[in-house]
Amino acid sequence: MDERRTPVLVGVAQWIGPDVDPREAATPLDAMEHVVRAASDDAGVGARALADVEVIGVAGSVGLRTWNAPRPLAERLAARPRREIVTAIGGEMHLDLVGHLAREIEAGRLRSALVASTHNMRTLRRARKEGVALDWSAAGEGRAELFGVDRPGASDAERAYGLDRPSSVYPIFENALRAHRGLDVETHRRRMGALLSSFTRVAAANPHAWFPVERSADEITRPSADNRMVALPYTKYMNSVMETDQAAAAWLTSAAYARALGISEDRWVYVRGGSTAEEHPWFPTERPDFAACPALRDAVRGALAQAGAALEDIDAIDLYSCFPVAVEMACEMLGLDESDPRGLTVTGGLPYAGGPGNGYTTHSLAAMVERLRERPGALGLLTGNGWYLTKHSALVCSTAPREKSGAPSMPGPVGEAVRCCAQASGSGRIETWTVLYDREGTPERGIVVGRLEGGERFLANTPPDRQVLEALAEGEQIGRTGRVVHADGRNRFDPA
């Protein structure tokens, strides 16, 4: 093993902001500085080595007004990195970035890098509600290097029909995958509840979780005063939490540099393999199959191949978990049982542990590093997901170094885009659907993806009539036929 070209994670840290007056709350820059310094403490060397860091990568952050967030962070650390990186939007980005930096170390081009993320939406929204002006600007000359694909996640047509945010798009996949598995609505509800209840058990034991509360399957899936319906079949407790103040950081070096700094080997976690892949077609409603994500499978296979490991060799797993279907789809693509005894999260997941926005995988990586240190020689697998099951990343880590890489994994075939009929008319059949609810739990909008008799796909809204919406929310709708008309610039689907 050439230690100069061997990437190791040597320090990690997470932070949860206290519930204080917005004027007294940590700024995004404060939060990142805190976790970066804590990560160096975790490595056992304090802050003395941070001045020599060569790369600082920061996840795109809500509220921090600067084109170059790494610059003011570097100034606080008295560092002069030669690369300053800000990631594009995506929950897969930090695993992707860590994999990239690990390959830079393997190529001999890098010896020390920091990655950090922060999300301060609770303070930001509370300040807006209370009329408090926050100055979260930070001087940073020039623009940081953009890492990742900077492209909208939804098409203009999808946005026009309400498929414009994760809480409305993921249910489209959820309902399609359920039908593909041949499950009735009630059986599927119980399965989702059991899966998410197991996540809450992990969150309840996680000192860094936003909601460290164990919940039963029924409590998670049944609508109630505290758990309103958001979009069929998801209640509030099944959605990724957004209003948090959280930050995380990881420090990556070559093994040789870690040794030179005097970092104890019991802190080292080797980056054994990393891979990324994108779904083709890109936009959700252009994909031929709503119950498959072949690029997710490709990303994991690629990381495992580089790590010289198989899925059955993995000891700890964290699957990206913004919504139930993100976990279920990963299980579907990888052949994992949703009740796998290894567990499917090391944090408790996005709805319960938090770490939303671009930041979750920094938290899952920190949690995985801590888990692996407790189990010398164990292998850990993490996945990330950006936009709408669109972009995928995977990383394999261990306290044991990689002996050799396996054969490169060949990506699967690229799907052909299914174009949607802009002006649909005639008899139609539902491929998948959802119903959106207002904050009082009243159904307010039906969204249908369907096929005309000739096979053309269409997007449509249903009539806003409450009886129609309530009927759509009851039982199986996939395969149901109705009439499609185009009026006032959009398609409308009237159930038969």
C-alpha cells in the first residue's frame, strides 16, 4: 500500500443548533467553522493542521449570500486552499465530492481536503416570521469552482401540473412501485410504516438526530392532528424534515499525511470506492418505468467494484431516505430486503435525523465513520440521491485498507425518453398519480400521469371537485380509465 496515494477520513463532526432567538443564532458560516474545528479535534490534532488544507468543499447553503462560501471559511481557519468548491444542488453531492477527492489523493494530486455542509432553515424561517433581519452575507471574492451537474430537476410541463417539489414528485414513484410489486394500498401502508418505524428507532438513539423519537408504524402512516396528509400516500411524518439548523464536516487526507500529522490509526477510515450515475432520461415523467432506477444500481455496483467488495460483504448500510420510496427503490434495485438485519440507516434518515437540503450525506458519512471505528474491519455502504431519483452516488468505507480493486462495473442501458402529449384528448388510463393536500388536510389537487389509447403519455390535473379528489384518494387508481380534455392551456383528466 502506497500511503501517499491512500485516502482516509480522519475527522468528522456534526452539530445541531440550539433553539434561540434568531439574532443570537449561529450563522451558516459560524456553524461550518464549528464543525470543521470539531472534525480536527475528532482527528486528535486540534486546529493546527487546518491551515495547510489544500481543498475546501462546501455544499450549497440556504441563506449564506456569497458566490464563494469556502473563502470566508478558509479565512477563519487561516487557510489558503488552492481549490475552493461549492456543490451543485443534490443530496448525492457530498458523497460524490468525497469520492472525487479520494481519487485525487490516489492520483497523487492531493493530500488534505475538508468538506462541510450547513442548513439553517429553522432560524431563517423563524426570523422571517418574526420580522427579524438577518445579515448572513459573507465576503468571498470571485466564484468558487462549481462541482456537479447544475440543471433543473423538473421540466416546465412538470412544474405546470404541480410536479415541482419533492413532496409531490416522490409520491408518483411510490404509487408506481407499489403497483409494480402487486401490493394493495393497505398492505403497502403497513410495509411503509414498518420500514420507517425501524428508522425512528435508530434516530431515537442518535445524539445528532433532529427528532430522536421512536414512533410506531401506525403513528407514522395514519393521518392525525399532528400528522396531516401531504401528498398521497405520504403523511407529514413520512416527509423529509426541512426546518432544521444542522451542520456536518469531514476531513480527508492521504494516509501518509495523516501519519505525518500524528493522527492515530484508530481514527482512520479508508475510502475504498466511490461511484456516481444519472438516470436517463433526466426528467421524471420522461422515464419509461416509474418503478425502476437503473442508474442507482449502477452507482452502487461501481462503488462496490472499486472497493473490491460485494453487497453481501457490507456490514453497515445507509440508504438515502428523503421519502420512503427512495429507500424502497434502492432495495428493489439492489435486491435488498427492507427488513435486512444489517439495517438500512446509521442516522435514522432524513425525516427523523434531519440533515436536509444538500447536507444529509455529510451527516450520514460522519455517522458511518463513527460506526466503523467501533467495528474494526467492517465495511460500510452509503448512498446519495439528487432531485427526483435522478442523480445517484455511492461510497464504500472501512477501517481496513483496500487490497485490490475489482473489475470496473459496466453501466446498464440508457432508457429512451417518453415524450408527453402537450394537448391530450380522448380516453386515458392512469399510469401513476397522487393527490396533494392543503395544510388543513383537505385534498386540493389531483395529478395524473397516464397513457392515451394510442400509447402516448400525458400529464394532467383532475377537476378540483372535492368529491373527485376524495374518490382518487381511496384505493387503487393505477389502470383506471377516464376522459382527457385539453382546455385553458392544460390537460384535465376526468375519472370514469
